[in-house]
Amino acid sequence: MDRSDVTAEPLRQDGRMPLVVRPARASLEAEQFLLANRAAIDHLLLQHGAILFRGFAVDTIERFDVVIHALTRQALAYEYRSTPRERLGEAIYTASDYPARHTIPMHCENAYQRDWPTKILFACAHPALTGGQTPLADMIAVSRRLSADCFESFRAKGVCYLRNYQEGMDLSWQNVFQTESRDEVGAICRRMGIDPQRVRESILPLSIGDTLPKAFEEWYFTGFTEDHEEPCETCELCGQEGLRYHFEICNGHTGHTLQVGSHCILQFNVAVFEDGQKLSPKEAKRKLDKLTQQMRLESCVRALERLAQAENTDILRNALDYYRKNKKLTPKQAFVVFWRLRQNQIDHAPSFFNVTLRKQRYLNDLEEMDTSRVHFFWHALSASQKQRAIELGHWPPAARACAL
Ligand SMILES: [Zn+2]
């Protein structure tokens, strides 16, 4: 940083933060200066904890947006909210929409989240007529003032935030999660590692342990799965809807069982065993994926059996035998199978099927086939097989045909 561009000194002699940086001349462009000195500013920020830029003409949302991009790699959206804010730009919000007569107590920004921003930027568009300070607390100094015991206790146990959303108190869940869909809330919670209350209510009454980690230690996956043929079921743990497959978990002490999605088994570390051995999370995921694959294979075989029953022809019987043995269809079989499945209105998920192109003659068959026939089984092809089909002169079906 060219020190002749700016002056920099702490706001208070007795405090670490903030460092006040002022332009040395009126013509200094804030955006260019910040862009050119990002590394030096990051360094100063680490040293001082906060920087107060004073006298830079950042007076519009557009200019503030440029400053944000000059100082940060990626601006975060305000997801999982805790205060009413109005969005003014891409990642720019009002600091708070609470009435001006209230003060906001000291807090660590977004401390209740698993991920929080490493930088937060404030700009003053309209100075307050009275008051209006944005006080800062030095959390390193605050931590030092805790007794060693207390500090160690926090370190060992961590903290747990429990949030309740209700009409008239704090924000509504719709505002917090920025959605009207409860399913979407469940998905956001899983992504952020938050345990919805629904999970506590489902699991605690059926367990002996009185906390989620203790309760989940009592549960294991029984190995029993069920394919409901359509995505119409609910996870009895988190309430997620639209599940096609259920996995059964059982409490080893109370004997209670729940039908859940595999995502919940993995998220809550429900024990998955193989040959009496508890699997690691990675192995458990592999096992549940394999079971899902198996259910998909079985649903394909069931569709082929129904088809062979409806139309007792050699090619369909052969396709069924071939699929049972190889878990795949040849291109010629695939065309006939999907054409007849559709004709007979037999429920099937095309993407669950596999097609083999492993032999030269299958590639030749695919090349010689009319593209309209290839479209019948297009969705059963893998991404690389689709690419291969395109190289052989075919093209993807129009979007309208995707309902196949
Ligand atoms: Zn679930």
C-alpha cells in the first residue's frame, strides 16, 4: 500500500479497533485504492479487527457494491435471517428495520449459523439525526475477560441455539428461510446442519436419551427398505415429503421403529451395520446408495415382468432374461421395451434402466437406428452414452418429448 495515498491511525489510543483510514487527498478513488490494496487491507484487518474508512466518497448503493467486490471474494446472501432487513442490492441490506428508538445489544454477527461471513461491511447512507452509533466490541478482549473455567466449558461443550418461530414474536419462519415451503425449510436445515424441532419431536419420545446425540446412539438401520413406486412418502424423522424409498430404523432399547429417508440416517449418524460391524459414515453412504440402486434395478425388472405378461413375445421375454442376468438392455431391446412399456401404460422410470454399448455391434446397432427410435430410450442412456449417440449422428429429443 502506498502510504502517501492514505493516513491510518487507531480511533482510540487504548483500543485495538478500529483503525481509521482516511484519503490523503480528495481525488483518491475509493474503489481503485481498495482493489489495488486488498492484501494490505486484509493484513490491517487481521491486526486491528476493524477498519473505519472515513472521507471516501462511497455515497451510492452502486459504489458500495463495487467496494464490496473489491474487498471480498464472494458476497453472501442474507439467508437464515434473524432480523428484518430490506434488500437494497445484490448482497446489500438495510442494517435493521427495527424502530430507531430501540438499541440493538452487542452480538457476534450471524453467530447462530454454522457458516458466518468473515467480513461484514457497513456504509452510512443517511446519518442519524441523533445517536446512531455503530459500536464495536473486541471479541478477543471479551474472551480474555472470561474465567479460564468458563472459557474451557464453552470450548468443550460448544453452544446450542434453539429458535422458535411464532406469530408476533421475532421473524416468521417464512421470512427467516425466505420460502413458503416447509419442505424447502427442511432442505435448508439439512444443508446448514440444523436439527429441526420436528426431528426432536419425532425421536425423543421414542428414545431413552434426552438429547439428540444420546437418543440417536440408541438407533440403527434394520436393513429393511421399501420402494413405494412413486415419490409419495414422508420421512417420519424430518418430515420431508416426496420420498420414493423408505429405510427402517429401530431403537435397540425401546424397540420402536421409524420409516425414514436415507438422508436422515446419514445426517444423524444412525448406526448402519454389515456383518456385525458398524460402518464408517462413508461406508454407510455407500451401502445405502447400493440398496437404492438395488431397489431401482428391482423396479425395472418388475416393469419388464409386467410387460412380458401383457405381451408374450420372444423379444420381450429375452429382454427380461437379459436384464435379470446383465442388469442392462441392448439398444435394440431398449427401443422395443420402452416403446411397448409406453404403449401398455406400464409405470416405469426410464432413468433407472441401463443400456449397454460395450460391444462394437451394439454401437453399430445404435448408429444404424432411426433417431426417433433412439429417443424412446434416450433417458436411459448415461451422460457419456448420450455423447456417444450424438457423435454417431443422433440428437437429443426436444424438451416436449422428455416426459417419456
Ligand atoms: Zn428425513
